Amino acid sequence: MTDTALLDTAFGRAPADVLITGGQLVNVLSGEIYAADVAITGGRIAATGDVADRRGPDTEIIDASGQYLVPGLIDGHLHIECSKLSVTMFGSLVSRYGTTSALSGLDQVLVVAGLDGVREFLDEARDSGFRVFWGAPAKAPYTVPESNVGHRFGPQEHEIAQTWEECYGLWETVQEFIEHGDPEVLTAIDMGRKNRLRPFGCAPLADARRIAGQAAAGIALDHESYSAEEMLEKLRNGINVIIRQSTAAPFLAENIRVITELGAQPGRVAFCTDDVSASEILGHGHLDALVRQAIEIGLPPMTAIQMATINCATMYRIDEHVGSLAPGRFADVLLVDDLADFRAQRVIAGGRLVAQDGQPVQRAVAPPRSAALLESMKRPPVAADDLRVPAEGPSVQVLAMSLSEDVAFVRTRKDATLPVQDGAVCADTEQDVLYVTVAERYGKTSNLPVAFVHGFGLRRGAIATSASPDDNNVVCVGTNREDMALAINELGRAGGGQVVVADGQVLDLLPLPVGGIVADLQPEEMAERERALDDRARELGSRLPSAFWYLMFLSITAIPDYAITDLGLIDCRVLEPVSPIVEPAQA
């Protein structure tokens, strides 16, 4: 519906609600920087330039003298729930650093609570002022073979979701879905074409053959490239690309070579963080840190800012709403002192000051939560004997997932010979080969497969999490079955979360009661709790920078070479369950 009040201000017939005066406007549309004021009405920009005639007796004046006016930053691919913060709390955190919008599938709450859960989160985003542009997942869960979840998402649900005004495309269209002709995904893509919604890709480590197939299927953009050469091949085939940078996936320095060394034009390149934590962001920044890093590498400030704003908005077709400081767009404006050392001194979202000097103007307050989100843990208690891996003889050779030391989250294979006691295979801390299990927690099955993992380094105890994309079942790694059972049961009692146990005692617990995946904690408290959990894991022997960050992602079958879901140990190369026992017990 056309906003007549906005038009009246734009045409100079009525005063603005807010005027930002005295600043230098960074015009990412034209690539210029020039003196211009900004008139705002109803939370959107009405006019820029000489807008003195839009000043009325009740107009709020924001003096930006000596500062640059920059559009609010846009995260091009973000799993908000993986931060373990609710939408309200996450928005409060990243807006301090100039991120005012994000593209998200809200896929983690989707598999827990279905479209009703997504609706709650979208309404929460609308009321919080942090803009979430939603992509309906091509299919959920993404795991192949499909694991058990609270709610799956297919063509029938797409018929509803694709009509929502917040829906801008098909999220996380995993390359295996297209390559192997998943009928539900292809149906959703066909439905999207009719609704003018494009699929967004997820094709890591893709070669030229697979990239051509993705392009032929209509993939509009992709956020997963492990090299600049892979990224260039996608650009050449008509796929827009998003550079991903976080502690979990530090690819900016490599991927930006597509511009600085391989000669690609930057107009079809954007930024995203994908998965980030509160402790990672606080004090370090969010997308603003990516802009600074890109400038340090050698990009002009204008180019880096365009990649964090208009480039992203254009490739997602949301540029009529965000991405630039132009009439009709939301009045998301950053006041920045120095473009080369890019930091937002003040952040305006929807014409309202929301952050200043790295702090929110108001303390974030979360909305009430539905029973469906607060009662998602339905797993009956687990006993230690439920975690036995039966075998005969004194020892047996097993296949253990081995955490890669070179590439974050990639899991290769390690064969190890483990002792057998009382007819069950035992973990061996001396070899750093531990038990790993996934407990289906929605009450649909009794699935509780046990395999082995190398790289966590625990010498005693167990750690567990119910926040674990892509299905958010409970993942647990431990040195003994008793502590693992305690960890799983403690999360059931708490309504979800992350826990460290040892010697029959709960050492630390972070409750995540909203869907078992997020909490309404202030970001500072979440960061403190994250650090405490990882410190506890280190006390038990872990050598990882964040044991829980690695634990959370063990169920993702899109990451090579192995994963574990409630269906068992998955060989991600053939996408089938395999036995962790690779040789029969020795006589």
C-alpha cells in the first residue's frame, strides 16, 4: 500500500519526521560521496540532498556534521539461530556494528516448530526493528538421507510459504538435491518460478560440471566457495557469489582474490557470515569487520561498502527496500567517522536511533513464547546401556570421524583399534577416539546410534548440545557412556541447551529453552556462557578453539566426508549410513 505521508514529504508538501543534516552521503548506487541531508517519514527515506524545506516544528534533527552517511549493512546468508540468540537479542547485538538486515531461512526453528515457529520469529523480527528477509528452505531438513525432525518442509508447505510477503526465494538449495534430482526440491523450484522466486544455492567444493548444473537449474547466488577459482567459475556461469567470513569459515582473504587477483568485477559479489556466535561478535564486530578486512586487503572503501549493501540487496531483489540511501528505502543509516577504518558511531534503523558508540540505545526485551517453542524436547530418558556398541573378542577396528586440522568442520576418516570389554567397544582417550551419538529428541523414534570421533581431545566426561543444525537433535561426544547418558538427560530436563558433565556431575549448563536452540539472553551474558562452556571442555582435555562450535556441526551431511545423524554414521560422499565397525572382532 502506497504511503501517502511519505509521498507528501518526498514532494515537499509536508514536513519530515526526521532530518539527518550535515553529513556526507555515501551513494552506493552511483559510487559518489557528496554533501546531502536525508529526510525521513514513516521510517523510510523521503528525499535526499537539499531538504531544508521538509523541516517542520516537530521534525527531529540528527546532526551528522563531519560524518559519512552509509546504508545499513546486509548479511547475505545468516543462520540466526546458530548464534543461540533469539532474533530480538541477535538484532540487538549486530545492530551495534551497523548490520540492520539479514537474509535467513530460519531453518532451525522450522525443523523444530514448523511454519508456526517461523511465523513467530518473523513477527519478532518485525517488532524488533532488525529486518529479516526470509528464504523458504528448498527442503528441510537438509540432511541426506533425511534425518528425523519435529517438522519437515516440502512442496505442500511451499504452497503456503511462497505466498508470504517476507519470502524472497528458496533458501539453501543444497547442490546434491539438484544433482540427484530430488523430486520435492525440483517441485519447489518449479513452484518458485511461477511465483518469481529464485533458488539460492549451497554448492561447496563444486567443480565446473556441478556448477554448470546449478546454473542450469536457475540458482541465483551461492555463499559457499572454498577458493577464488571456484567463485570465479560460478560468476562465469551466471551465479552471483557471496564471500563468507567468520571464525567457523574464514574465507574472505582467499575468496576476495576473485576481485584483487583474478580480475572479476565486484558488482556481483557480496558478504555474509553464515554462522556466528555472540562471543565472536562482541568487541570484534560483524559485517563492519568484513568491510574493514576487505579495505585492508586493498579494496577501495566504496567497493567494500557496496559489497556489504547494494550488491547484496540487488542479487536478492530486495533493493527496493534496503541497500542504499535513496527515496522509498527503509531509513537504515550508519553515521561513520572514517570510511577506511569503517565503524558505525551511530546506527539508525527505520529512522530511529538504535545504537551509539557500540552500545544499544535501549535494552532488548524478547516477546512472550508459545508452548510449542518451549516444549520441544520429547526424548525419554537414556540409560548408559543404550549407548553400547556391541562386539565380540578383545578388540575391534572402527571408523572414526576425524576433525580436519586444515579446513574448519571438514571430517575425514581415522581407523583405530579399540578394546572390547563385556561385549562392548570402548572409547580410548589415549588415541583420542571417543564415543559420539545423536539422540532423536522429538519423540518420533527411539534412534540413538553410536559411532566414534577423533579430535575433541576429552580425557574425561562428556559434552552435548540440542542446538545442532540441520535437524537439532541432541549430539553428544564423551569418554564414557554414563556421563553421556547424564548429559543427554540433563538437556531433556532443561528443555534444551548445551552441557558439560564429568564423573557423574553437571559441571556447566546453558539452557536454550526456545525450541531447544536459542535463548532470550542478553548478548553479553550469552558470550560469557559460551566462553565458560568451552573453558570447561578445555578442562576436560579439549584442544579445540571451541569444542561446542565443532560439536554443533557434526550432523551436517553437506560437509565432507562424514557426519552423524539419528540415522547413524553417514558417509557424505555416497550419502548413506555406514557401520562404525570396519573389521569384525579379532579372535
